[in-house]
Amino acid sequence: MASNSFGSLLRITAFGESHGSALGVVIDGCPAGIPLSEADFLPELQRRRPGQSAVTTARLEEDLPKILSGIFDGKTTGMPIAVVVENHGQRSQDYETLRREFRAGHADAVYVSKYGHRDHRGGGRSSGRETVARVIAGTVARKILPKTVRIIGHAKRIGSIEAKTFDPKVTGKNPMRCADAVAARKMEAEVLALKEKGDSVGGLVEIRVMHPPENLGDPVFGKLKARLADAVMSVGAVTGVSYGAGFDAAKMRGSRYVKDTANFGGMLGGISTGDDIVLTVSVKPPSSIGATAKKGRHDPCIVPRVIPVLEAMVALVLADCYLLQRAYAKSDERLAVSSS
């Protein structure tokens, strides 16, 4: 049976296929009384939406959300929140030849091996289109977190081109979502050149969580770094994740490592310290290249559109851990009262 649910106290269940009638998500465990409307989902869905620029897929989708339950008088009721987004721009005929062919680098063959059949129309559940549900759920998660928390993702690297500066105001002003305006122009030129050749490219995304709550995460198996890695690695295009000094820590001496708290990535013992949490995520080049890329509608670089998805998954983990921490605190208060 496929796993389509994620989270503990804040739990989501996603559904829908790339070329089905709709995609959606049920969000359970959201506290009551939080203001929420369909308009709240639009900014993040717009950032993830296909057809935004020349460096993304040409598929056109409005991605307009419809709330089915869990909201009354503009506020959450504490009951499950169900939201759907209808598909309108699917062109299943473009994928007809794939009934008999397995695409290299895709989940086609393993889906047939595991389930006995597959949806050849864009990959079904294995399509990146399923991330619509994640972005919707992430919007709710951000509302649960304290208002001081900011989650900012940006393209740190595309191919061999790396950002040298970080200005978060720049990320929304270029199609690569890069925080370095100079590097962004080079990245865009590189992606467009590869697109013309029917090729693709991967990159690195950095996620910065500014002003996170302290004490999120639990010892041993419930470490915050483990929860974040689980969430981020569940995104189809992701091939790796590190935090703080990351893999550079492997070549450091301890005397150097402990001198700079940035090396810890905002976590010690798997528990948040209150310092900024910094993750670096590697994203593979899209596997649809050559004739497949030219006949269908595919991203030559998925980095710009995966950024809001990664931010959403980080928000879901933080909100879940935040609710767990509040539950611990209330439990401690009850114990203190009962023992006095």
C-alpha cells in the first residue's frame, strides 16, 4: 500500500494524479481559530505553478484551490481541512507512446514491478504535480508557527554556477529564484541553452529558517535534523540534504568546527537552539531529455519550482514539532499542578 500521509500531531494525507481530475490534501490536527481562506494559498501555489517562465514546463495550470471542509466564518474549526486543485491543462495524448516505453530515470519500471500497472500519463502519483498538495499544506503549517518565523529558500547553485551573495529580496525578481542577481542571469542563460539542446541541469537549494522556536525535536530517533531530512528527501527530485557545515564538516578539525555556531545549522543534539536553521538540498537534473523533453512539457531545471515545495515540507516539520513541544509544555504544567 502506498504511503501518502505525513506528520504526527499535524498530519496530512495527499491524493490525486498528474493527469487526473484533481489533486488535493486533507490536513488534520490544525488548531482551531486560525484565519484561513482560499486566497491564502494563492501566493505559494503561484510560485510552484507550471508555465511561469521560459525555464519551466509549458503546461498551463491556474492552480486555484477550493476548500471543502474545516473552515467556518474564515477560521479553522479544529476539524480536518480538505483542499482540492483541479487539473485543466493536462494533454494526455502527448504521453500515448509511453504506454509501451519506460522513461530512463523515472519511476515507470519500478511502479509496474511493484503495483503491476502504472499511469503512463505524466507518471501519475510519481509526477512532480503531486507537490501541489504539499504547498497547500505548507501554507497552513506556516500559520501555525509564530509570526516571527521566516522560511526562505533560494537557488544556491545551478550546474557549475554558484551564488556568491544572499539578498532575499532578489529571489522573487528572477525566474531562477536566486538571491544573487548577477548569478541569476548566468543561471538563466545556462538553463535556456540546455533547454534548446533538449538537455537539463540540477542544482543546490538552500533553505534558511530565521527565528525558529527553541527546543523543537526530540533525542535519538525524533531529532529535528532527522525529521527535516525525512521530509525533504520525500520530494521526488531531491538526491541529498545537509545542514550547517554539511559535508564540509568531514574535513574540519574539531577546534575549527566548534568556533562557528553556523556549523551546527541551528541544531544541537537534534534539538533547535533558536539560531537560524540552514539546510542545503541537492536537486537532480530532470530525467526527461532529448525527444521526450521536446514532445512533452518538462522543466529543463526543476530548482526554481521545487523551492516552495521544500519550504512547505520544512514548515510542516517545524509546525508539527511546535505543536508537540506545546503539548509537552502543557503536560508539564498539569504535572506541576497535580503534584503541588
